[in-house]
Amino acid sequence: MQTQTGGWTKDDDVSLPWRIRQHKALLEEKVLDPDSTVMAIFPSPMMYAGPTEVRNCTVKNSAP
């Protein structure tokens, strides 16, 4: 299953139509098997951490 977050995005994010085009290209070029791949959209806003938050979380979780 290939999932996309399909909710609200910030102005500088890649829009949902472009992300879907990218995933369709993966299927058309058979990078992913089109007969066994399901594309789904998860209707949630894209409010995920950026690079700084990911680094901070990684450091926090790797501390003894």
C-alpha cells in the first residue's frame, strides 16, 4: 500500500496533486508493481516535524 497524507499543507510544501503524479509515475514506470500496489490518501493535515525537530528527537531517543 502506498499512502499519501492528503490534508492541509503549508504554502511551501509539495501539493497533493504533484505528489499523486509522482506516485502514479512510480506505478507507470513499474518501480512499484501496479498489480499489487494500492494507492490511498490519508486525510490528515501535514503538520510534521522539520529537520531540527527530527534531529532533536533522535538525540533525545538515543541518550542512555
